[in-house]
Amino acid sequence: MKIFYWKSARASLSDKNMLGLTLFFLFSLTYVITTGVDHRKIKLFLFCLVLTIALLVVKNIKQPILWFLFLIILINDLICDYLVRANHHFLMVYMTISVIIFLSNSKTVDFLRNIQLVTAIILFFSGIHKLISPQFISGDFYYYMINTGSFFKPILYFNHEMNDIVLNNKNLISELGKEDPINSTTITLQNVIPNLDIISRAFAWFTIIIELIVGIAIVWKPKSVMTHLLFIMLVVGIFFTRLENGFLTLLAICGIWLSENHKITAVYLFLAIISMAFVITEIGFH
Amino acid sequence: MNTKKFIVSYIVPISALLVIGIQFLLIKHYKLNPWKGGGFGMYSQIHYYYNDLIINDLKKPFDSIIKQDRQVASFVMDVKRTPNKNNLKHMAELVSQYAKRDSITIQIWKPSVNAETSSYTRELLIEYQFVKP
């Protein structure tokens, strides 16, 4: 008895447009459920509509109507809470519009150009925002995040010494929070590892450089294996720094659409599935 | 290239750039925090959640007002996210009913970290003086 049909798995990997579309459909459903707290009734109503239409009537996720319904849900959130929505909510809107255009005119070139430019724009401007933030380029932001356990959280489960330092720093900040800030009290944070100030600054500049380089590389050489290896490195890097899995799933899906190499597609697929599982289990952020 | 073809080819990246442009304007003129507004400025600075909103001269502590008044509670995060004069004024008007005095002062403080000296303190981001009409 066979337990895995490699032939059909290979066929799925080679149809990367459909693979990405299926993953994006699954993620869109996941996203609607996990963000269902706000405007719950309208969202869940549309969600049921999407699922019922998908399963019973059209039986095909290539029907634009499904994506229009997702777009209505996403736009509804933007209209109600434009300034509250996460950045990847905007990315989902761009991806959904790209999918709708693709399903209407079937032009892969246009679709891939849209995905390519949007991915490049978000990475590039993410780098620009960091570059113009004094708190970021000085390394102060990373220093704070690492010393308060907001980054590299899994390490704290294994290293009790580091965990104790983090807890102590958080207690100090919490105690300070009870004071009137007019007193201008300053506390001294303890470093989880030696020379964290230098490491934080180096890590900050490394992040900016990688984001800008990957952003430019996706426009300049979108098919190059090197571009995709850098992009994968960025996605994996974010994964280990902070569990922003909703955003990472979307980046990995964009990677699937943009890559032309089966092995690279398989890596993106793996990252997308793992990230989506983290979102569903709420281990990571949606 | 005709208009329809241009729209189909570039509407998505143009929309993304437009949203980013609007976000930069909102940051400059509306004091929007870069984390929000769709400009992909997340993780470029400490999250506004950690800003402190301090209201002086209240009859009772601010925490108990938040528990009691849902409108004030939901507006706290908005003020932290966009700490401009208009929002502070609106907040002052909402909480003025709980104030004992004729004027109240609202301040937003943000965390200030210095990696070289390992120090953490808070610095004043904006202050607003409200006088009861």
C-alpha cells in the first residue's frame, strides 16, 4: 500500500499558480476566522457564504465571486478601522485584487508583475521606515525588544538564566510604569547577552540592508535563485525573531508565485504551511 | 498602452504606493504612529501600546474611569496611536466630566531606551492643556 503519491505531489508543485492560489484561499479563510472578533457577524455571514458557494455551487476556487467576497470582508475592515489594521491586511487586499484581475483576464504575466512589484514595494518601504527611525538605526529598538523577551522568545524556554534576566527587566519597567513619569526616573536594564548594544546595532543595519537588497532584487532579478535564497533567508529570519506568521504566510505564498524552481517552491510551500499552522494554533500572530 | 491595459497591469502596485504616500502624510500631519496606516513601518520603533497616557487633576484615578466609561477606554489606544492635539482635546472633553478642576492636562509619554548606557526611561511626546468652557 502506498502512503504517499509522489507523482501527484510533483504535479501540484509544478502548477505553482494553482498551488499559491489554494494556499491563499486557505489562509484567507483562516484570517477571517482569526480576526473574526471585530465586526464578527458580518464577517462570519460572508465567510459562510464563501464556504458554501465554494463547496456546493462552484466547487472551484478559480471563481472570481469567491475572491470578491473576500475583498468585501477585507475592505469592510479597512473602512471601519483603517488606522488599526495590520500592514499585512493591506498586503492581503493587494493580493486579492491581483487574483481577481488574474482570474478575469488569465494573463499570468500581469499577475506575476503585480505580485512581484507589491512584494518589492513592501520590503523596500519596510526597510525605508527602519532607516528613517533613529530608535531603529541606533540599535535601541532591538536592544529593548531582546532584553524584554519580545524577540527570540523560544530561546527563553531553554535558557533559564536569560529568562530570569528578561523577567527582571520586565519587572523593573512595570514598577517604573507605576511612577509619575514627571519624576524622570531612569532604570538600568540588564543585558541577556554581553555586548548586546553592539549586536543590536549590527543586527539593525543587517535587517535594513537585507530588506532593501531583497526588495530591489525582486524587481531586478525576480527569477534568480539567489534572489529567492535571500528572500527565504529573510522569511526564516523573521520567523525565528518573532512569530509574525500571518505576514510570513503571505510572503511565502508570494514566493511560490514568483519562483520558477521546484525545490525553491517546495521550501516556500513548507514555510507557508508551517506559518499557517502557527496562525491556526495561535502560537504565532495572525 | 491603453488605459484599461495600464490599470490591469499596474493598479495594484500604484495602490500600494498611494497608500504608503498617504501614510507618510498622516505620520507628518496627523502624528500617526508608523506601525499603522499600511505603510509597512512595523517594527521600526517601540509599539505605541507601551506609550503612557497621563491625565492630571482628575477626581478619581484614570484606571477606574476606563473601567466605567467604554467610550474613554476605546479611545485610549486611538490617542496613543495618533497623539495629535485634536485627539488629545477630544480625550480631554470625554474625561472632563470626571475632573474636579476647571483645567486638566493630558500627556503622552513614550519609552526611551539607550543601548549604550543600558538605560530605560520615559520622555514626553506631547502635552495638552484643556480648560473647561
